[in-house]
Amino acid sequence: MKPTIGRIVNYKLNQTDVEAINRRRTNPTSIAARIKEEKWPLGAQAHIGNDVTTGQIYPMIIVAVWGETCVNGQVLLDGNDTFWVTSAQLGESEGNWNWPVIEK
């Protein structure tokens, strides 16, 4: 198979990804407290979702292709946000993408 724009593949989060995703996420309780203290601008977009951990696999939509094995993509997280990945290589390791396994 050949990576193409729009294909859905699996992406395995690495530690750097996890730190970036969890750092920017918040929860409704925290937002309510900050609104009450006037430290949250009304109408601001919040990143809310379940915490992620190293090695978790999420679907990624390919948005750019750089050769046979290198892609950029939007990782669909378990929340209201996505995570942009650049120059991900085909492979089994964390920080790499792979083709989904088709179960029979």
C-alpha cells in the first residue's frame, strides 16, 4: 500500500506527543473556576479529553505525503481536539504510523 492524502492510518504516541497533548488539555471544573475568577476569556476554545499515555494508538488522517514512508497527519484524539504530527515515518515504534490491521 502507498500513503495518500485522506487515508486513515494508525499513529502510536511517543512521550513528546503525550506531554504536548496533556499539557494543553483542561477540564470543565477547571474552566468554571477560572471563569469565576475572570481568568478564562469567555468563548475561548478549550481542549478537553481523556489523558493520553505513551504507546497509545489513535487514528490519523494523512494530510501530506513525503515519499513512500513519511507523512504529516491529524491524529484524532479521544476528546474535542486533534494533534498535528509532522514527518512521521512508517514503523512499529512510538512516534511512527502504520497501516490498520484488518480483522477477519
